[in-house]
Amino acid sequence: MVPPPPLQPVHEDAHLLVLEKPAGLLCVPGRGEDKQDCLSARAQRQWPDALIVHRLDMATSGLVLMARGLEMQRALSDAFATRQVDKRYEAVVDGLLPVDAEWARIDAPLMADWPRRPLQKIDPAGKPSLTRWRALGGIDGEAPCSYLLLEPLTGRSHQLRVHLASIGHPILGDALYGSPEVQARAPRLLLHASALGFEHPATRERMRFASRPDFGPRFEALREAGEGSE
């Protein structure tokens, strides 16, 4: 088996790493020999002290922050737990949503759907879960879709995917929460972690990193058309 190419960090210093995870790669090892290749294993081959702080779904692409050493892992984990890390995602969803300069909110508690694990579901007994969203633009016609900016204010498993499906706008390519038609409209889940902002625990410098998704030229045009309204 040919080893994967070395990771090219978005940012690297003595305390932390910012990496770009491709869609289809696990963040941490799964069960079974076929699920041992993952972002953390690849990172540790280059930086033996690299430790996971947060995760993206296997199907999601984008920015991942990793700590270098246990002390930094604790500091960054605390920053995530106390909502001191700004996160932004981009997605293409089924259906048309109104383009608006104001952010809308989805406030719906989430919990594990135990009979159908690893799926999650909205349930009044679940953990509080809050997502902000704003549409940059849309494509009308037989297969309408909208390009969204997303900001999860909580960090529940599958939060963005479940919240968007719950309002009738599942993410294109979503094999867990989309219909077969929605799944077939994209070769992958069109969800990308596009921005991370946080205070560096060691230097106290304010850091911000951005990453453009590769959803294809059709959706890139939608993104560019809506950028002027940010």
C-alpha cells in the first residue's frame, strides 16, 4: 500500500497545528484494520506530539486544529468547551432559502438516535443545540439548491446536518440525513469547515484561518456572487 503524501499544514508552530482534512478521511481511528488511516495518525507520523482537540465528520472537509502536547491539548479543549473558538462552515443544501444579510437561527436540542446509531435526532430531552445560518445565493429550477454560511454555536455530533435536515433543507450528498435523491445530487457531502478563529493559548495572539471549499465550479459561482454581501 502506497503511504499517503506528507501533510502540508495551514499553520505550524511549537504549540499547535492547523490542518486541512479532505472529505472521506477519518479524524481519529475507527474500529477495524481498514479504519486506521486517519488525520491524527498521519499527523503523528510528522509531529509525534500532535493530539486531537476536536473532530470533523468523516464526510466533512476543512480545517482541523490539533495541539502539540498534553498541556496545549487541555488549553485548546477548554477553549472549545467554553465557546472561545469561532467556527464557520459552508454548505450547499436542497431547496431555496431566502438570501438575507441577517443571520437566522435553528434552536433544537439533539440526542443520539440509539436504535439507528450513529444517527442523531432532535428531541426535547436532548442537549441544547444552536446553529446560525445565512444564505449567500441559490439556484432555482428542477433541482433548486442554496449556498449557506453556517456557524454552530454548540458542538454536537452531526449538528449542522441534523439541523438543516430538520428545516427541510438537507445538505447535498448527505448519506445519513438526505433522501436518495439528495444523496445523488453530489459526489460527496457538500459541507466544509471554512474558518477557525481563536486566541493562541501560549502567545495570546488572535489567530484566524480560512479555507475555500472545493464543491465544484457551479457552486463556486454561487459563493462568489454572495461574498459581497458579507
